[in-house]
Amino acid sequence: MSHVKVVTLPKIGNVPIVCKTKRDISSETPLDARDDESLGWGYWDRIWPSEVALSECLIHRFFPSKLQGVKVLEIGCGTGLAGVVAARLGAFTIFSDMVPITLEATKESCRLNHISKFDTCLLNWTEQIGPKKFFYDLVIGSEVFYDEGILAGISHILEQVLTQKGKAMFCDPNRLGLDTVEHGFKEKFIVAIEEVPLNWPPRKDAGVEKKGFLYQLSRRSQEAFCQNPFPGV
């Protein structure tokens, strides 16, 4: 059954997030789409450390309400924690994922967080097809750089959906290597990379700090981004 996890974040406190399980799969889902590979099982049923780190970065940069009225797209939302945080900071968040059940979970999470201004859409970021609803001021994502071939798809989507001065923020534990990720985006985007702590889940060995990386992207026409990344959207 689906269950609620509570993530405690700086400045905004507790954020309840719904996590789905296999038992929540609708009976209307075709049998051939219920296997682990089709469902992406093992990815969307948990809160990832990089997702928490991205949420903390959003709070650090945009608290309390610098995202008011900003259109935000979360790619590969999973549990949707970062998108929920963006919404609590004032954004209109579009949650996107390629697994439908994750979008049901994000709807429940939004209700628990008293968020009414949001939307969801199916998006396969490996196919280089972006959502058609509108342009976005900020695109966010975590744990989506799990295969080198995916970078081209995400880059193409960013080209399609970012506003002229739009920015993107991705957080990742460095699965592909910094050079690989930078190479995947540098033709079209300015890439700034920042090391961030991965503090989730809370561990007994609190003295051992794990590190991830925050990738900040802007269109190459926005050269000022390198000198002053994310001064406010």
C-alpha cells in the first residue's frame, strides 16, 4: 500500500510525501505493463538523497517566496519532493514522469501539502519530446542522469521548454562522471557544477558525509549566468 514519508527540511519544516507500492497499481493497467522494467520499479517508490539535496538547494536560493508565479517543470519527478518544495515556495509546478503511478502519488502529496496550483503530465525524457503546455522559467530534476544516452534527450527537452532566460537545476550522485554530463550539455548550455552534501536518509554515521553535484544550466545566450548563477528567477 502507499505510505507517507516525512522529510524535514530547513526553513519550511516537515514535508509529507506519498510513496506508492506495487499494490497501488490500478487494475486497469495492462498485465504486460506491470512488470518491474515497465514500471521502473525500484526507482519511483523511494525518496532519493539527490532529491532531498535538490530540495535543500531550492530552499536556500528561493526561500521564502522568490518562486512566486514562476512556472517550474520537474523531469522524472518520482515522489515529487523537489516539485512540492518549489510549489511551497510559490511556483506553479508541473510534475512529469514516464510512469503514470508516480503522478498519482504527486497529486496526493500536493493535497497533503495544501498545494492547489500544480499539474501533471507524462513525459519520457529519453525520447527528446518535450511537454507542449507552455514554456518554463525553471526546470528541475534529480537522479535522471543514469545513462549517457539520456543526456541528449534531456538537452533537447530543455531547448524546447526553457524560456529565453530560463534555468535548469539537476542534482546527481555523479553516476556518469562530471566530464560526461558537462559534455552532454555544453554545446547548447552553460554548465555550472557545484558540490552538495547528500544527507538523506539520516544515518548513524553522521560524521561520514556523502557528496553529490548540482548542475546549473542556462542557454548559451545568457553569459551572465556563469558569474552569478541563479540570482533569482
